[in-house]
Amino acid sequence: MTTADGNRARHAVVVGGGLAGITAALQLADAGVRVTLLEGRPRLGGLAFSFRRGDLTVDNGQHVYLRCCTAYRWFLDRVDGAALAPIQDRLDVPVLDVGGRGGARARLGRIRRTALPVPLHLAPGLAAYPHLSLAERASVARAAFALQRLDLADPALDGTDFATWLHRHGQSARTVEALWDLVGVATLNATAPNASLALAAMVFKTGLLSEPGAADIGWARVPLGDLHDTLARKALDSAGVRTELRTRVGAVSRADGGGFHVDGGGFHVDVAGERLDADAVVLAVPQREAHALLPEGALDHPGRLLDIADAPILNVHVVYGRRVLRRPFFAALGSPVQWVFDRTGASGLTDGQYLAVSQSAAQDEIDTPVSALRERYLPELERLLPAARGAEVRDFFVTRERTATFAPTPGVGRLRPAARTRAPGLFLAGAWTATGWPATMEGAVRSGFDAAGAALSALGHRHQHPLQEAA
């Protein structure tokens, strides 16, 4: 294919159709590059997807984002889905504490913010937070000021665990449970002892201490597949991207005279066995898959990709015969339950209520049988929600993502590679790459920006970072 001026059109192949790959493909296509996107699954969206269960449309897990997630918000705008995943007007997280009191009614607290300047925007909410003592609330304020002074560029932060830092700054076990881990487990997919201080500081400084509205929560009011598959595919088609699903890539090898050959394999696709010539390749797949596809010499230390561990997330899904929760979501203390979301409207359920219980850092439960999880979580939901007592349970099922995120352990920062490799024309994308963010939808989209920007520079295309004006 040639351009209007008679030159050969540059061709980029993006391997992987998750948020990182979709973002990279859109960025490259918007800059005038011819793009082919290859995805092994029968859908786009990576690990943030939906599926059908009878009459329900079910998300594999609950995903939220914050107002400070400017890259994911760009993604929503780009696929014309922002109105389908609105953000709270103002941060408000209900926190129910059953405190091991048996059948006693759960005590309600709230994590809220005001419109006051940072850090005063959190002060009234913290002062009224009933799950901490007055002394513990004062200690949180002191730790927040210390956190604000940390330099995120300091490499020493990556080698320290968050729990050690919290202990040094006077945080009690209760304070860690009722505040720091309440937020940190959901965003980092790790408890404080297992989380890098660098990533934890990044989350709390950006989300809670950058601007008053940074931590306001947004979530999809429709199935994730509507956003990350249906609307994303429409945007890719409109941008001129050739998208091939059910297409496994067997190898990426150097071509004579530069560039790469991408051998497309797989099944049930019309490009099976086709060799695609590409000027640039973006590997937007999990780290182990990327390691298997990397040509020799592409990274100085390719084995480090295999040292980036995975962390699981478990989701428990319960369909009740009646309404048992009046809030859109809540977090829990004193219970194995972490976060509960009402997914009734998004699922298409018209009678009863469908709740999704999102359990991060679920290493101890990821392989637990459904029957045992049912025996554990149904009574816990009844402790938290009196209206659930005696309610008909129409369905109970579990989704497990054993490799939901990379583990944000101390030292992981030195293992995460940049987008650009040593092989000219070959780039990496994925939330596990060196974005500075934990494994979130925001991190995935940012990695797509990084890979596409590096590829466009290598191809000689002028481009502007999508968040340049917002940064």
C-alpha cells in the first residue's frame, strides 16, 4: 500500500487486544499508520471483559477508576463511552464495620472529601470517620503529610514495603486495616507488607493528595464488554485498524533489511498461517507471553519478565430474589468481604438484585471450591446486610482471575521494562511495563500511549502525547 504522495505506507502490528493494545492501535492509526491488531481471544478487552450467564451479562470482575485516571478517561472518550461510566460528583465511600460482633448491626462510616484545597479536603471526613480513634485519626494526618513529601523518583522507595513505612510513621494495625489497606488492597492488589512503597506512595499521592477531586470514583453502568469490546471495536474500525480475533501469534522474528515478520497462527480466522510484514510491532500481551515472543537480544535481561509475579483476584457473584442493598457499593471491615457492588442494572436483571463481591489479594482463596466460598460469604453478607437474611439466593457463582495483575512487591520496579526495546521497531505495552502505575486500567492505557509514542518516533511521525495538555 502507498500513500497519496507515492511513499509506502508504514505498517504496524499490535499483538494483544486488551486496553494497552487497543490504545496503541488507536494512537498509531490516528497518526496515519496502517495498523493490524491481532487478538487470540474471540473478543477485545483483555482481563476487563463480560460474558453471558443465562439471562445475565456478567463482568469477570468489578473494575473502577478515579478522576485522576486521565489516560483511562481519554480511552472512554475515544471510544465514545464516557457517559456509560460516569464519576461520582464527590468521593463518598460507605464503610461497614461488623467488628466481629456476631449478629450485631454493622456500623456505618464514610470516607468523604470536600471542595477544600488539598489536604484539607479530607480533614472533615477523617475527623468524622468512626472506625478509628481520635489518636489514630491524628496519626493518619501526620502520615499523609509525610507521604506528600516523598519523592516518587527516589529509587529507594521501590525496595521498601509499605507496611514498614507505615509502622515507622506511627500507623497502628487498626489504622492500616481500616484505611490504608482498605484503599491499597483494592488499588494495588496487595496488602501493605507485600506492596512496594513506590507504588503505594504513587497511588495515595496521586489519588488522595494531588487535587480535591482526584479520588472521586467512576465505574461502568453497563457491562465492561460494551466499552472494551463493542465500542472499542467500533472505534478501531472507524480508525481503519484491521482487527483479527481468534488469532494467535506464533513468532516475531527479524526480517532481512530491517522490520519484522509476524507469523499469525491460531484457528477459525482467515489469516491463519499468513506472514505479515511490519515496520513496527507492539507486543501488548502478558509478560510471560511477551517473553516467549521476544527475538533474541531484544532486552538486556529478558529473564526479568519471568520474575514479575502475578497476583489473583476472586469475585463472588450472588443473585438475590429481592433487593438487599440500597447503595451502589460499599467496603467492609471486620469481615472477609472487601468490596461489594450492585450490578443489577448493568447485568440486565429485572427482578431481584445481583451483587458482586470483589476480593483482591486473594492468594489464599483463589482455588477454594465454590461450595466452601458459598458457606463463607453468604453468612458474611447477611452480617453486613440485614435485608439479606432469609432472602432467596437464586444464583451463586465465582469468577477467578489467577493472573489478574502483576504483584506490586518491593523491588518490582527494577523488573518492569520500558516500552522501547533494543530491537529497533519492537515495543512493549501492558500494565506490567514501566508506567509508574500499579496494574490498573489506567496503567494499561498509559502503556499503550508509551508504546505508540515510541513507535511513532521511530517511524518518523510527528505526534503529541494525548495527555500533554492535561499533564
